[in-house]
Amino acid sequence: MAVTLNPYLNFPGTAREAMTFYQSVLGGELTMNTFGEYGAEGAEADGIMHAQLETPDGLVLMASDLPPGQEGSHEPGTSITVSLSGDDARLRDYWSALSEGGEVQMPFEKQMWGDEFGALTDRFGIPWMVNLRGVQESGAG
């Protein structure tokens, strides 16, 4: 049996917009279910009860809007950071897209350990770290 660990993000009514944005950055298939599909009525019926983005690379990101009445308890970025890392140059594109409209805490640039790394908070208040592993330089031996 396989086990996976996936970030599950909560939003104060912006899950649809956020997940659509993340799909534009990461690609993949996005499914969303509303509270209305499970019986909620009124304005809250359009809120996202569960969204799941699955990319061709195997990344899975899940999210929901906070249930009605809990919107005031939303404090993005206080206890989780989403990290993307690897050796795929597409990480540079992910960084650029995620940083649009967000706040960069550490610019995406080469670090002392040899990787390109940056930290930001996206326009939805979600903190991200992106690490592109450095290419080992071949030296004359």
C-alpha cells in the first residue's frame, strides 16, 4: 500500500481562485467540489469544500475554503510552508509565477550550498520555498 503526504491549504473564500492559479503554475488536473454539492445553501454553497490538483510530475496539492462561520480564524502562513525542490529547471518558472503579486522574502538565486533557492509568500498568503539543486560542475581531474 502506498502512502502520500500532501499539503492541504485552507482559504477564507478564495480557494477556487488560488487553486486555479496553482494549476496555471504547476499544470495538471484540478477537481473541485462545492459545499452546495453536499447540501449547503445560500451564499456559502459556492465555496470550495475540497479541491485537488494532481500534476503529471506526481505533485498533489489539496485545499478548501474554511467552513461557513470559521472565516475569521484564517491566518495564512503561520504554521506551514510549501516546498518545491528538485533538479528540474521548470522550478525557475514556478518561482516566477508564484512570486507575481506576492512578497519575496529571499530572492531566487544561487546560494552558498550551490543550489538556487528562494522564499516567498504568494498573493494568497501561502509561504513557498523553491530549491533548484545545483548542477555539479565537472572539474579537470
